[in-house]
Amino acid sequence: MNKKKPSVLEVAKEAGVSPATVSRVFNNNLKVNSEMKERVLAASKKIGYKRNFYAKALIEGKTNFVGLILTRFEIRHYTGIVSAAESVIDDAGYIFVVTSSKYSKQKEQEKITLFSDLNFAGIVIITVGLSDEEIVDISKKSAPLIIFDRKVKGYEDKCIYFDYCGYQKSITELLINKGHQDILHLCGPTRLQVYKEKFNGYIRAMKENHLSARINYIVSDRATNEAGYNIMKKALKNRKFTAVVCQNDQLAFGAMSAIKEHGLTIPGDISITGFNDVPEAEFTSPSLTTVNFDYAAVGNFIGRKILSEIKKEKFTDSVPFFKIIERKSVKTL
């Protein structure tokens, strides 16, 4: 015969408090003092009480789950962002659930629907498949929904996005200001908004500095180390550039390997820049000049933004800024 699960009433009796106090403790009510909270938690552990989240959800119409839907787990800089967001959400008493869409529009739709059907308190998604119109329509039927790394027309106040165009323009101009005019741009899949904006930043920098005739770029369907290596091997067969500006650090790392393998030096023969400042960028040989992306600050911002949506609180903070980190992969001509 199965043993009956302990109830809130039994926790209250063991802790010597009222059932209402037990409820306030498990709902992270700030009015409960730390001594009382410790008594309740100790009592619940002693008798083996576990909260039934789904029963609570049926009563209140929502859980305390917050979902994050990434594009794919392998993207290097997601680690720091997810870790920082989780800390904020955990501290607020919510449970953080992370999954990925693997760049599939269908999976984006399915997972938003799943999280909403399970009464998640809020959802954050990095979406590449859904159109602006589809996102706006889905938001009307889903849990509170925040879009990360993309600007959606008609939904801007619920989006977290950055001036990728401006930052890519700035790091391209850093090369121009150091005397480089023949600058090759290594692009990720420009069908995606982030890479398209970075591409536009490169084009703007070249045109505004009267270098339109020297515009030179290669678009890859992937923005990985392998893609950077393969693109650069082909580009070096007919080299007409003194510098390479890459849309992320992974492309730069791959390109650097190909350059060295070709018998050329960095920055002696070719200067190169990245974007994102992943931890490895500081320790490549030579260390990589790149655009710094403060993962912890961004993750913290995401956490606070979704919590403000859940609690229907005003949120006016500005997104964290990027900055260019100059290291040893660029030389002045």
C-alpha cells in the first residue's frame, strides 16, 4: 500500500506555524522572516513534503516556470547568458527551463505552445523561423513572451535587441583608420537578422569612407570555426585583402588557422577581427581584436525583463552596451 504524501497541514504542525505561513514561505512572500522560513523548510524536509506544482497551477492558472528557447545549445556565447539569466530567475523564486529549436520554425511554434499549455509564467525565445506577424499573433495567445536578439515590428517593447549594424561598422572603421582599405568581410547566414545587420554595418563603413569599389564579402550558411577555415582557404588562393572582419569569433578562429596554414602571419600579412569576445579570444595566438559582449550583463537583463513582464511591472532599463577590445591581431599599415 502506498504511503500517503505529507500535506501542508502536516508541515504547519511540524513547524508550529499556521498553514497560511507555510503557503507564504513556499510562495516567497517577503513578509515572512528568515527564522520562520527556516523552520518551515526544515519541517518540510523532515517529513518529506514536496510541492505539487501542477495542482497549484490548476488553482492559480499558471506555474512558476520560466522557459527559454534557444536556437541551438552549441552557440558558444549562450552559456554565460543562460547562467546569468538563471541566477536572476532562481532568486525570484521561479524555475528556469531551457530548450532549443535547432533553427526549426515548427519547433519554435511547438515549444511556445507547449510552454503556454503547461501554464508557464513567462517565455523568452531567440526566434529565426517565425515572421514578425506570426510572433505578434502568437503573443496574443501565449504566456508573457519576450523576444531576444531580434527586433519585431509591432512588438518592439517586448524585444531585446542590439545595434549590431553600428558595432560592426565601428570595428570595420577601426581597420580603415589603421590604413586598411582592402577588407574582406566574412558573414554568417544573412537570411538571419543578426547577420544581416552586421553585413549592413560593414557596407555602411566602406561606403561612408569612400571605399565602395573595394567592398568584398563572402556569405556562409554557417558561422562556425569550420566555416571560417574553409572560406579563408578559398579566399587565400586569390588574395586581394590586407584585413578580414568577421561576424563572430568562431569565423575568425577558423580563418586564423587557415591563414597560418598558408604560411602567412597575423597581423604581419593579414589583420583580423572578430565579434562577441568569447573567452578563447584573449588566448589565441595572436590574441583577437573583437567586439566585447558582456554575457553576464545581458543574461541579467533578460532575467529582469521577463520577470517585469510576468509581474506586469514597468521596465525602462537600457540594454547593455558593447565595446571594442583591441588586442594583437590588427596592425597599422
